[in-house]
Amino acid sequence: MKIFIAALITETNTFSPLPTGAASFYAADTYRRRDASLDDTAAETICQKTWRRLAERDGHEIVESVTAIAQPAGTTIRPLYEELRDTILDDLRKAGPVDIVLLLMHGAMVADGYDDCEGDTAEKVRAIVGPDVPVGMELDLHCHLTDRMIDNCSVIIAFKEYPHTDMEPRAAELYDLCLKARRGEIRPVMALHDCRMINMWRTPVEPMRGFVQRMRALEGRDGILSVTFGHGFPWGDVEDVGARMLVVADGDRDKARHVAEELSREVWDMRHATGTRHDTVDEALDHALKARNGPVVLADVADNAGGGAPGDSTFILRRIIDRRIGNVVSGCYWDPQAVALCEEAGEGASFDLRIGGKCGKASGDPVDLRITVKRLLPEVLQSGLSEDWAPLGRGVWVQAADDVDLVLVTLRSQTFAPDAYSAFGIDVSRKAIVVVKSTQHFYAGFAPIASEIRYVTTPGAIPPDYAAIAYTKRRLPFWPRVENPFT
């Protein structure tokens, strides 16, 4: 068989002040043409590598198109999206008749004039390959699942875990189901149910831990092929924003619909138990100062670059400095200008440096500090998702008065793991407080060393007040904006 694969990925925060343009997609470490699954240096290609490995094991041919990945930010420029999409479509036409199409996308990509880039791409792929070729799509669980996607894909599978530690097994499942569909061994049909909820669900802790296990237990039994809980991406102003349950069944759409509705009710029933408490900045700092053991990890959830935030907000830093709190490490701040000034000064230099607060109101005001440059690195890598690496560009460790350590970088990224700090020689285990700019992906790396984890809200670009997000396109009511959206 001939299997066509491609990847076009970004998560769009339509409220973000940062546009998504060509520089984001065509960066050297995030764009590949025809060889991403063969290139060990290519970023975030574990799914394509899995598809190639399985296809070669089974004696199938792989035809690979584009791998284009942009850090989450604002709306993608329209001509750029059309160019990337059309490159994939042109490669598909040139590949001639194919037996299977496998697409890796995010599920929450928005471009000017395209609120559903994944659905648009799938529709055009379907028009080329016809009705009988299985089209599979793997998505991030923070996706906007739409009818257009369902109508034009044969199988859709999203990650089940947040942090996303299961990208590879989900890729293997998609490959397996599409292969069986092509051979006529199964006839996948999909049903989608709107949970009418907008929230963030953290899968490592109960009751979500048990719910993920229940989803897995249903798969492969009684005709249920796959179960996906699409958490949704709250900061996308599109009609289909919000949580949805997707079930793939073997030929029985009514069964798929029934299971989707049943699981949606279970998520609804535990809506209060799955909520996350968010401290104010001072509440979090007060709590950390009272802790007997460290480090206490504070998650700056509203400045998560993985959700489209700039990554340079100073709200927590300002209070740390004003309160003269020491033995703290915080990062990673996206501040190329500050990094360049530190590089100019050199290691060991002490001078006045303006840090952060450069991208508008959601970034806060810049903080002026007398700092010492402790270490400069020409390239910083941190552990990313599913054993991948996440580049941070050039980086600097600076230290301010009261033993406040800050990591500044030139590439915008959330903080995934302690090695974002230890790369500079910072021992986070000895710190009283560690502040990470992330919503949840930090959890896998930091939970083993944290005495406690606290989630902190600030006026950043992705504040977790879901009832107050200024949607203009969502038509149906949702919780928590209304207590019962089903009446």
C-alpha cells in the first residue's frame, strides 16, 4: 500500500497579540519537506516517525509531504495557511493514487477567513482521494472538533493525556485503524457530542485519571474502536469552541452516538470535582513561604506560550521583587533583546537590565533590575513532549538581588522540564520557589521534584476565567457561563 503523510500544526489563540506568519512556520527546526520522519533533528515528528516505522515493518510505501509546526500564537496569515495547505494538496496529487492518508494537525488552527483549518484541509484532501480512501487525522486534545472534520475524515484520534505523553501510541492506533479500514476489516463511523462545557482538564489526577482509563477500557470491545475526549481550546473565538466527545464505532453510528452521550454525561457530572483552584499571585507566594519543604512550584498559567501567550509577563516577578522574596528561580522569559544585552556584557557582568513586559497589557510592565550575568548559552534545549526536545534558542541565566534567578531565552516556549534551568547549572531542587510559565505540560517534569504545585492566575494572555472569555461566535450556551446549558 501507498501511505501519504503530512503535518500542519499550530494552536491559535485568537485573542493573542502575536500574529502567526511565515517566520513561525518556516523556521529551520520546525519545517521539513518530504523527510521529517527520517530526520532525527526535526522537531515534534514522533507521530510521523511512528507511521513510517510501522509502514516499513508492514512493507508499505510512505510518501511524505510537509511538516510545518508553529509555536501557538494569534491568527495565521491567510495566504500563508493557503500556501502550506496547497503544498500538501499538490504533493498528494503528484503522489498519484494512494491507499491511506494520515494527517497530523492540531485541531485548533485558525487563519484569516478559516475558523476550521483542519476541516478545510480534510475536505480538500477528501475531494482528491475520493470517498473510499481512509483519511486519518491525529489531533491535540485541545482541539475544536467540528462536523466538517467528521464528514471528511474516516478516523480522528486525539491525545488522551495532558501533559501529552501519549502522542506515539495514538499515532499507532490511527495507523492500525486506517489500515484495517483499507483492508475492509472494519467500517469506522464517528459520532460527536457537544458537552457544552469550557474548561481545562488535568489527566494525571483524579477523577480525570480514572476517566481516561474508562475511555481506554471501552476501546476494542462491543464494536467501539476509539474514544476521544476533545477538551477544546478555550482561547479560540470560533463557533465550535468547547469540549466534545468523539466515538468511533465499527459500522454502528447509533452505538457511537450512545457512548458519546453517556461519556459526556460522566464528564458533566464531575465538572466541579475536575476544576482547578487558581491562586492570586500573593496567595501563591504566601502559601509557598509557609511551606516547610521546597521547592513549591508555581505555574504562571496565563503566560503559557503553549497557549499563545507571549511568555514575557512580569506580574509574578514584580511581586517577588517588591516583597523581597529570595531563593527563587523563574522562567523561561521570552526576551531576545535582554539576552542580546547580556551577551554584549558577558558572563560576570553586572548592570541594570529591563526584563519582560514588551508585548502589551497581557505582559505587564517591564521590570528594571540590577542583575549579574551568571551564564550564557548559545543553544538551550529542554525536554519536551513525548521524549522530544523543545528548543529555547540562545539563553542567559541572570541573578538579581535577594537570590532571584531568572532564565531569559530567544525562542518563545513554555517551560516543560527542570533541564530548562539545570542546563545553566541551576539546581531547582534547592530552591524554595520555582515559577514556571506553563499551564500543565510542566507537570510531568516538575511533579517528581516538587513538594507542592500551585496554579496561579494573572492578567496574562490566557487567563483561566472561562465564563468571562469574550466569545463572539459560540452560539450554544455553555458551563460555567450558565449553570445548566441544557435547559
